[in-house]
Amino acid sequence: MRSTLTKLALPALLAMLLVPGLFGCSSNTEATETQQLDGVIKEQEYTPSAESDGGQKGETSAKSTQDAEALKAKLDLTEDYRDSFVHGEKPASAQKYIVLHDTEGNGDAESVINMWDGNGNLVAAHFIVNKDGSIWQCVPLDKIAHHSGYGDTGHNELFGTEDESRDDKLGAVPIGDSFADYGMNSYSIGIEMVHVGGSGDYPEAQLEALDDLIAYIDAYYGFESEITDHKAWRSGNSDTSAEFASYLANYQSTRHH
């Protein structure tokens, strides 16, 4: 570019500069977000992905919808929606994260959903992935679920989840000044994996199902949400387990286990 410009006559160069958009100017600004991995916070550049047809984050193109429907059809998915699990609207423009959890029990997805519904805490994740690769969904993607709970004070700002106004916070019980932020639920999709920490590796069928589920969520929104886990949001949490550490790193870099 430099060698070419030096050969241009000054009038021609001025004319080129006066043509709007000739050299391109992106209206998207890069925001710096932070990511907490294994207790260490590091900064990374975060730019919302645009759809392949030129659409922006928060919009859903026809192609994206078709891709999502095709990917959803490949899942071994059971939908069991419960009204008590819904805590507000979550438009695509508010979606930022996929938060991974462990159930810390060996009960299957159906029993976990029934337990959530029966205990009156109004807590649930959007999806549960069984060890055999089957998936249950109990909250729609466009609704807020209480899966992350309270996070470390300051994490709303750290994760860019400051607006808690869409969340009704029903059933939320504050747990102290050190854990005062509740914004993650409003900006994320929660996925539980049936697993008990320390019990061994995650079955291949479960990991492959998680691969496919993440691909479906990406296609549904038309962009890639940042992948994190529950303990990154609230220090002291056990999930995801140590056995999942290498898989989490792979999901964050390649979106596959």
C-alpha cells in the first residue's frame, strides 16, 4: 500500500481520500473482556462475531436459523420446559456466555429436573447432558435461568454483565458481601453435565453431545459465545471438576473437547 500511494499524484490522492468508505472504517469497536481460568484472570480481546451474511451480533439470519434447525435435529434432545425455571427475557443481543456445570450427582437429567422443580429454589440450567449423550432442555434459549447464582463481587464489571434489570431474582438468596453480583444469569446459557467430581473421566458420548450442543447454540445465535465454567464466576465452586480442565481449555480454543 505504501509504495503504491507514493506514486499517486497529489490531486488523485486527495480525491481518493474524499470518497467515503474507500479505505474502509469498521463501526464495531473491540471491547476488552476478561476470562478467569483455574483461578487466574487474564485479559483477552473480545469482538462479537458477525454472521456470515454480514449480520451483527443480536440478529438471526435465515441461514443461521436453518443451520440451527439442522443441528438441533441431530441432537438426542428431550424438551421438558418448566415455567418455574424462567426468570425473565434474554434477547440474543444480551447473550455472551455458555456456562458449564457439573450436577455433582449421578441422577439422570430427568431426575435432576424433577428435583429442581420440587425443591422450590427456582434454580435450573437450560440444558442437562446425560452420560449416554442424551440431552434434556428445561428452559428456552430466549429466557433467563438461575444456573450461575451469585458471583464474586466485582464480577459483573469483570464479565460485562452489569445489567441485572431483566432478572426477576425470584428465589435468589444473597450469600454475603463477597458474592454480591448476579448478572451472569442474564447474559448466558447454562449447561449441566451429569458428573460427580473425582469420579473419573467424562464419557466420550457425553463429550460428543456437548460438542454438538455448543455448535447448535452457536448456530442459533449466529455467533460464538464465550465458554466458561461455574467456578470462574464464583470462586470456591467445584464445577467444572479437575477432570474437565483439559476439555474446558479445548472448548475455549476450538469449541470441541
